[in-house]
Amino acid sequence: MTRCWVVLAAAATLALGSLGVAEAQRGPRKLHAVTDGGRTGFVNGRGQVVVPLRYEAAGRFDDTVRVVAVRRGDKWGFVNVRGKEVLAPRLDWVGRSWGDGLILVGDKDRIGYVDADGRLAIPTTWTLATEASSSRFSAGYAQVTVEGQPRYLDRKGVLQPVGFSPPLPPLLSAKEKAARERLWRGKLWSYRDAGGRYGAKRSDDTQVTPARYARAELRSSEGRLRVWNDAGGCGFVDASGREVIALVYEDCLGFSSGLAAVRAGGRWGFVDLQGKLVVPPRFQDAGSFDKLGGAAVRERGAWGLIDRKGRWLIAPRFPEEFDFAGKEATWLFQSLDGSQQSHLINQHSK
């Protein structure tokens, strides 16, 4: 028998029953961006709206910092994990990634750096390096341009002497090497040849397939690598290089919990690891299956939740969906009379 619990959160308050609390707390501790009606905010692992949905765009919370970039109008600022706006939106742009706990930001034609607490640690008084990526901090230094010449700043914003060269980044520690090996081990990875074609290889660089595909995802999920042919057909190859799922689908998502969403005839369904169509294509859109055995799908313009056999757990009635990082659970979102509400769906079979 299947049981479903729907937990509602209005604005920043979530009323959780005992079952809802136990299940929701399994989710990640960091915040996750959600969007409703063109506005973005953040919820925590229990579904509480920590940052109200009032921004036009937002970045992602990085595990190493306590703030995230948000955009209001055409200006960027930062909010912290408690939802406080620590730097009001007034920057023209924000870099894509952090380096040494600092992120590159821009104001008109000048650059500066924001720290992990959202403070403008180095004022926007500097000029970007000729190679823009060099202005990202690495090994304690970032390159800027002064009077047409490359110079370096340290993490305190102190300009280094002419001719200074930063030290080389440190080699990976034994722990970092082990983590990288675990990431690579047992996976297929795509590679691209000089002609722009894609193939598959193992973590030891052994070629599994020749570079004969028009496109391929970076790395496999559950032993299956997504590939596309010149006609746009999507399918999967396995660790032996065999096209275990023929490239006959209009699009496909990676495998999760043993199933992958595929599109045929403009509709989405699901196949298993052997390519068997276990849920025929009948949905307008689809997400991936979470660890609890449910997947969000869209039908008649609304999102609902199905089980692994395609049966409805939650009938389609939500305008938006969001898959939790880690696939612990699937969120379905709804606005009622202009208020912000989130619906946490947890389901268990026994």
C-alpha cells in the first residue's frame, strides 16, 4: 500500500506533522532556490521559505560559503543562509564561481571581490585582467590590470610589487586525490576528438566507444551514458560501449533510481536500465525519480507525482515542481491568492 503526506508551508512558516518532520529532515541542510511566478527565493531542508520569493534571479549556495548572489531589477547583491540581505543589490554583475573564499564582482567597468559573509572585502576600484579568468582568486592571489600591465592582489586587497609572480597552486592532498578517484571510479566519461565528435571512455582513459556521436553528457549515471546522434536521437551506452538503449528518443534525462525519462512523439515516459519502456510516453514534461520512488510529471499544464509504475501518487494540480538536490524528495509548488506555498511530497511503499 502507498501512503502520501503533503506538507504545506505558507510564506516563511511550515506546519509539519510528526511524520512530515521525520521525513523532511532527511533533506540537505543547505538552501535551495525555488521559483514561482517569475520570482525566486530559497527554502531549507525542512521546506521553510528562508529567503522570500522576491528576486528575479539567484545563484546557488556553495558548500564553502554562507551567502548567495541574488538579482533585483538589473542589480546584484547577496543574502546569507538566514535570509538576511547582507549586501543590497547594487552590483552590475557577479562571477560564476568562488576562489579562496572570494568571488569576483563588477560595478560599471571596475571590479572588486565579495567574501564568504557577503561583505565587499575588496572595493570595486580595479580593472579586470586581460584574461578575465585570471581575475579569479587562486592560491591566495588574483590578477588585475594597472596602467595596462598585469599586477596581482592578495586576499586583503594589497597590490603586489611589479614583477611579482604568485606561487603555484598546491598539489592535491591524499584526501583530495582519494575523493577524486572515488568520483571517477566505475563511471563512463565522454571525450571529444579533434573533429568535434564524442565518444565514451573509462576512468583509466580506456576508450569504450569511438568518437562517433554528435553529443554526449559529461559522465554516466548508474552505468549508462547519454549520447545523441546527428539526427538528434538520444539513447544510452553501457560500460562495454554497447548501445543498450537505442538512439531513438527525441530527448532523455539521466538515470536515477533505475529509471530514466525519455521523450517520444512529444511526450515523456520512463525506461529501465535495460531499455524496457516501463511507463509509456504520455506526459507533457517529466523530472527524475527521487530516492523515495516518486517522479514529478506534468499533464494538462500542471505537475503531479507518479510512482515507478506510472500510477498517480498526487494528481496533477501544481504549476511548478522542484527536485531536491540529493533526490531525497520532490517538491511541488503553488501560489494561492498571491501567497507563497510549497508542498513537500513524501511517499513510502510497504
